[in-house]
Amino acid sequence: MTSHTTIQPKILYYGTPVVLLTTENEDGSTNISPISSSWALGNFVILGLGFGSHGLENLRQRPECVINLPDASMWQQVEALAPLTGRNPVPDYKRELGFRYEANKFQAANLTPVDSAIVRPKRVGECPLQLEAVVRTIRFPEYADMFAIVETEVRHVHADKQIVQSAHHVNPQAWNPLIYNFRHYFGLSDQLGKTYRSET
């Protein structure tokens, strides 16, 4: 048995995949929002977005997105996006945190915009997994005024051929998602085992 102590962590990013969320701006261009709060259930992906996020405002007006999943090798490009915002002018609270306005985030992070199949926002070409999705609902919890919960339905999936095992399976030996672990970037370790429900 391990020994535990009580702590009060400032954040609870205990290890989740990074998402580069692309949404459509009012002028038809594409915004990229790096986020670290998401989870999937079936064909639905739930996203947590900060209340002041430009991506959130885009989704309220134009409810389509691409959930782009970078691999571990892309951490520096993700970090290049971290201090950027698509909101102009930059809100005071974001400016105090060191954010600056950037209209072309693809160029700023050396990323490639690629047309999507069924939604308007562009995909991030370098991301091995790209999930085109539509927003089902956006909830603003009464118990917290800092974030919104965005429920999306994935309609179309693009996968790099190097990580595809079959028409219905991603090869987990080849897929190495970028993990946000208490504000540090990590990849995955070697496989330890698999669940009894695995089909591969």
C-alpha cells in the first residue's frame, strides 16, 4: 500500500490528450484553440472550453468544428499556439496572462490548413487524427462561471495511414498522442497490456 497525503493542487490536468480545436471565424477563416479537457463516449466527444475562448464564441455562432489530435512530436507547435488568441481586441484578463492576438494561427505554429469533408472549419494537416464534428449542445454550468461544456457528435474521421490498422481500428502501437500532464507535455510509454475487449 502507498502512503498518501492531502494536497490542494492549483490545477487538475492529470493527464489528458491535447486537442487542437478548429472553428470557423466570422470572416470564414479558421481559428485554432489548443485545449486539454475532452473525453469521448461512442461517437460523441465532450469538450471543456474557457468562457472567454474565441473558439467557444465561434461554436455558439457556427456549430461545427474539427477535433484535431496531435501526436507527441508536435508539442512545440502546440506550445507556439498557447499564448495566442483569436479575439481582437485581447480581453484584459487574457492580456494580463500574456496572450496576444494572432489572426493566422496556422502560420504562427507552422501548421497546414486542409479542407474538411463535411464541415466548414479547416483541419490541421499535421495531426494524425482529425474528427469532424457538429455541436449538439453547449451548457454553461450554474455552479461555475469559468467554462462551458460543449457536446459534439463526430461525423467523419480522418486518420494518417501510418496509424491505421484496419477500416475500423487505429493501431495503438503506432498512435502516440500528445498528453498534457499537469501543464507538461508527454507521449505514451511502451504498451503494458490491453483490455479483454480489445479487437486488435
